[in-house]
Amino acid sequence: MIQVDIEKFLQELEVLVNMDSGFDNPEGITAVGKYLADRLTAMGWIAEQVDVGDKTGKCTVVKNREAEHYDVMLVGHVDTVFPSGETAKRPFRRDERRAYGLGTEDMKQGDLAIVHILEQLPAEVNEKLNIIVIFNPDEETGSVYSAPLIDEYARNTDYAYVFEAASGDGSRVIQRKGMYSATVVFHGRAGHAGYLFDGGMVSAINELIYWGSELNGLLSFERGTSVNIGVI
């Protein structure tokens, strides 16, 4: 059984959250990965920070030993969706019930949970299993740069666990729905607002609204179909 000192955990989480690792901050992303890796190398694990591209920080890979095959992969991402500088405006804080701050839930708490679990891993489990940990640097922008490296290790791993926060009811997520994305561009034909419906004038705004209404009509909980118009 893993025992966590909640007060100590929150103090460490405050340090992590106040490290600015926005999606556009490669240095901060790399620093958070190193902070986590240093905790594990202190107990003899092997760490490497891999350069996966100049648009993001380094991907941090930690192993209990070098191996051709791994039994378990633990994954967390260290970037946040917020731009650089936002952390200073909204630093970590907490009250009697909740902790607040950029990346507190998504997902520095999960990264820290990985570290605490492995620090308390029984010696016989550590000896029996080949374990690899990957701290993803660019999840918030689609893992474009880290995906090839993560996939390479995943192909040689039996089980993978992502430590992002659970669903609202605490259940584990074991699969994802399919996803399709489309970008639709609307073109109108300009004219005076008073004569919108005369002379062949067309409102791109009206057409966009019509499409939005039709797309939202495809939502079906029975079929498991969800629709999200994300950006206009």
C-alpha cells in the first residue's frame, strides 16, 4: 500500500506548479522533467532527457534498468496549455478543499504521483519488473514531437498507464472514442446590410450558424456520437 503524506505532496506540488512550463516554454518544460527525474535517479534509476525538436522541451525518459522489453510504462506530461508568463500571474494556492494553479490537475499532480509510487515501490517488485517512465513535453499541442519516441518504447511494453486525473466519478479511462476533425471555411458575397436578401448577396455568418446548428444536431448519446465546435 502506497502511503502519501498529503501535506508534503502539496508542498512539492506547489514547487512543480510554480515552475513555468507552458507549451511555448521549452526551457521550463525541460526543467520540470529534470526535477522529476532527479527524484528517481537519487534512488538509482537511469534518466535521459531526449531532444525531440526545437519547438518543445526535452522528453524525459527514466528506467529502473536498461532492457529490450518493459513490463510497465508510466506516462505523464509536464507541459501546460497556458502561455509563458501566466504562471507568475496565477501562482499555486490552496484553501481547505482545493489546490489551484496552472497544471495543478492537468497534470503535475499525476507526474508527482508517479514519483511517489516509485519511491515507495517494494524492492521485490522493482527487481521483478522492468519499468519505464516517460514525461511527455508536448502533450498539450498534440505530442507531435514526442510521439515517435513514446511509440517506440510502447511497442516494447506490455502495459501503459497514463496518470492524468481520473473522471469525475473516479473511474479509470481504458479506451478512447475515435476522433475526426474538420476545418470549414465560409465565403459570403458582400452587400449592403439593408439589401441582404436581394441581388445575390450571401451572409457567411448566417451559413456558419446554420452549419453549427446542423452539426450540433448530430449529437447522440445513444450512438456515442459527440460534436464539439471548438474554434470559430
